[in-house]
Amino acid sequence: MPGSDIIMGWFTDNGDFILNDYYAEKSTAPIKDPSQDVELIEAEQMDNGFRFVFRRRWDTCDDNDFKIQDDTVRIIWAWSDEIPVDGALPWHAGNRGVQSAFLKHRIGGAFRIPEQ
């Protein structure tokens, strides 16, 4: 995970959705980016989880964010059943994976985490 540009979202116990921009310097907990460069479009809770849609500029001019190019982007994903408490992010305990995608050329669809 070192060098990762991270977008993290979750629903709180009272139903609010939190979306934050993070980055990782080492194999430790991600660091909340001082420049929050993501905007929530929508979020929805479902019986088997949740989904959220966000946007971000291709180039945020933030040293902690990747400039999204026309080539393949390697996406790592993870989830946990726990809600972050007091800024402490929960461990994802094996709920993770990797996928490559063309983010700029994707039309009429979305990146989806495979069902497990």
C-alpha cells in the first residue's frame, strides 16, 4: 500500500455518509490528506453492503494524489464491517483485492468490486 492514493467512504451509525481522501507513505494506517480532493455524488445503503459515487479531477495538483492518465490504473480495494471510530481506521482483515481499469475511457459503467 505504500505510495497509494486512497478514497475511503463509510456510513455512520446515524446514516450519514463520510467520504475522505487519504494517502499511504508506508505499510501503516493511511494518512488523511490535508487537501480533500473528492466530492460525493451519491451514496446508498443496500442489504448486502453499500455503494458510493464520487468525483475527483484527473489532476488535482496535490502531491499526495495520483495524476490519472489515459493508461491503465491499478486499483486496490478493501472493506471492513467496522465503522471508523475517532479517526482510527479499522483493519480490513482479508477483504481486499486488486484490479486494473481504464478510468478515463470508461463509458456507461462503473468500477465494481467482485462479489465474494
